[in-house]
Amino acid sequence: MKVEIWSDIMCPFCYIGKRNFEAALNNFPNKELIEVEWKSFQLDPTIPEKLPQQASIYEYVAERKGMSYEQSRELHQQVIQYANSVGLTYNFDKAIVANSLNAHRIIQFAKTKGLGDQAEERFFYAYFTEGKNLGDISTLKELGKEIGLAEAEVDEALTNPVYVQKVHSEVNDAQALGLRGVPFFVINRKYGIAGAQQPAEIGRALEKAFGEWQQEHASSTKI
């Protein structure tokens, strides 16, 4: 049974949602029958590829959400506590605001090699914990190689327009499904889970969808 997860690697709740999904899947008795596919989404595709002046994540969110700098810092402190509760360390003081398109291009290529999950994990950690600049091409190339891609493959991901098209196609799919934010989990193209829900809730959705999938699969294989 397929689970599709729309995510942006600069979305703090997407990394938390990944951990919650992993916890749910780890407790799912038929996890070996679950196929997971990560899908691209951009929370803010308008961020310039080269920012004229580097703003802090607090300043960026304050301006984007129409709040004060102090409110933005407080909001981020709450997210840090939530991340800590699932074993993640967020260092927003080091976070570098950047357009995530090129990172998604590498993720799209990684998916063709069966490395989609590794790519998501590495980019999340690079952005939220290490404070790496995901708008910097040399940084992206190093991360791509750490994921398990050859240098030539990373170059292919960053230069071949097919991978940009794949990103846009998945964003368009999300819009067609009515997605307004991420993370968003689509289970067997029947059930949707919005946000970084708790593992127990994700687990219940998996069980319900899997029961139906089993019935469909059994009936389709009958002679």
C-alpha cells in the first residue's frame, strides 16, 4: 500500500511529521507492505535564489506572517520544544533562509535511485540542525554526495530540466488535491492526514486504509 508524503525540507513541522510517521510505521504490523514516496512542495517558492541580504529566520517569518520579531522568536521557541519531544534538535539561530527548489531537484533524482528517504533526512538535518545554506550550490553538491549520489548525478539533478518539471508536477498534484500546507500524508489515495499528527493517529489511519487495501488486493487477484 502506498503512502505519499508532501513535504518541504525547510518546513519545521515536516521534519517532526517525518519522525511521527516513522514511529507509527515502526509499530505497524504490516510495515513491510507499505511503500513510502516523498513528494515535493514549496512553502515559499518566491524566495530569490540569491538573496541580496541575508535575513534571519525570525525576521523572515515575522514579515511573512505579519507579526513582530519577538512574536516570531516565541513561535520558534515553541517549535523547538515540539521538535525536542520527538528527538530532534532545531538551531533556528543558525538557520539560513533559502529557496528550496534546487534541494528538491536533488531529492527528485535521489528518488530514482531509491534514496528518497535518505535525501529528505539529510536535507532536514542540514537545514534545521547544522544551519547549512541550502541555497548554495557547493553545499548542495556535498549533501548530494553524502546521500549516496555520484558527483555527476548531482550535477545532472541540478542542470537537467526534467527534475524541475518533476518538482512542479508534484506541487501541482498537491494543489489538485486541495493541499494548503505540509506535511500532508495521502494513504492509498483515499485518506489524507494534514500536519504533524501524533503517531497514534497516523497509525489508526494506516490500519483503516490497510484493511481496505487488503480487501481490494484480494478481490483483484481472485480468478
